[in-house]
Amino acid sequence: MATVMAATAAERAVLEEEFRWLLHDEVHAVLKQLQDILKEASLRFTLPGSGTEGPAKQENFILGSCGTDQVKGVLTLQGDALSQADVNLKMPRNNQLLHFAFREDKQWKLQQIQDARNHVSQAIYLLTSRDQSYQFKTGAEVLKLMDAVMLQLTRARNRLTTPATLTLPEIAASGLTRMFAPALPSDLLVNVYINLNKLCLTVYQLHALQPNSTKNFRPAGGAVLHSPGAMLDPLTAHSEWGSQRLEVSHVHKVECVIPWLNDALVYFTVSLQLCQQLKDKISVFSSYWSYRPF
């Protein structure tokens, strides 16, 4: 019995020594690794023109789709803003070619990119608040920090992977529709959003439902991408339509891949995995937390 107890005590001492090393050394090594990765992610969002300061450089991306050639164009991205959009639309009914571009004095902020960058900055701030000289006392303290960092990283990733769901009237009322010169025809709606590593542009063509239409009028709810047949109330859309009820007749979606967004998403995934691995290691020693600070 004494031998068993001695063995148990020896095993306990080894575990306590491993836990002390984990809190004092490995935790800080992981925090440093996380900082390095997230600083790389942060650089992807800033894209400085020269050095680390100054305006973000402009990048041109050609819009494309494997399913349609109705919409072609180039989007110019500058950091978290669209600084130019040059779009050609071939109207399905008569093959008329429409061209519209941003007014020179306008830029369109991509809130998804801005929010993701802010969440990365917050995660870095949390990590740097526990520098090498800080001594963690308990495993629970490490878990609390990892949970806070993971929350910011999850929010950053979700902003890029989960575009906002908008109703058609919300798209119609968006300032984006007033960015173009010449002005968009009243039967066109435009939306721009990020989906994963892609910058997407959607053009909706509308037509008026005839007063004698037998269709059951039901305004569409919010969606990332509306389908042909979606309806909207004219009172919440363009006033040019008067009291006529409107329906989406055609939907054209084109997109372009933003390579540095893909890099950022990879960094988020790797960082979340590192956080979870550290949490798992801490959890192995959970039986010591309540009474064994180091």
C-alpha cells in the first residue's frame, strides 16, 4: 500500500512539474506564435502602399462567372473600400449594353472587411496584454484568455463567411445605388458583398407586375441572394414605379477571388486550432486548478 501511495505521489509530482512548465513556458510560447500569425493576418487587411504607413494600394479584380456573360467589369479594391467599379451589363430582353461606373468622388466601404480587421486587432490586443513577464497562476486564467481570443477570431471569420441578409427594399435604399454615373436605371438594383475569399457583385433587374396578374403578391424577406420571382413593395423601393408592384425578372451574379482574404481565413483557422490545442492541454490538469496555484 505504501508503495502504491509513493508511486501516486511521484506521479503527482511529475504532473505538477509538467503543469508548472506549461503555465510558465509553453503558454507564452503559444501566445507569441499566435501574435506572429495574427500580425501577418492584420498585414493582409492593411495592404500599405509603401512601408507600414500611407494609403492602401489599389488592386484591380476582373469580375467573372462560369454561368453568364451578361455582366462584365472590373472592381478596384483599396484596403477595405471599393474605390472604383466599372461594370457592363447586357440587357437580356434586347441585348442593349449598359455601362456604369462609380463617380470619381465616391468610395464604398466594405463593412465586412473593416469589421474583420477590427476583430483581429482586438485579438492581438488581448494577446499582447499578457507579455512574457506575466505569470499565469491557474489554468482557468489561460482558458479565459483563450476563450476571449477565440471569440474575436470567430467573429472575424464569420464576418467574411456570412454576408448580411438584406431585403430588396434595403438594397434599393442602399447608398450603393447612388454611387454610379450615369445613374442606374430605376429597374436595376446592385449589391456588393464578401463571401469567404470572394468579392461578389449582384445585379437585379426588376419589372412591374401587371394589375391583373394572378400571382399572389408576397414581398420577399431578407436574403444574401434573391432569386427571380422575388417581389417587393414599390412604396419601399424606387418612387419612379408609383404604386406598381415589382418582381425580380433576372439575377446576375459575378465575383472575383481576393487572394489575401484567403490568406486571412487560413490564418484564422490555424490560430483557432492553436487556441483549442492549448485549451486541451490545460484541461488535462484540471484536477489541480482549484487548490494548486503556481
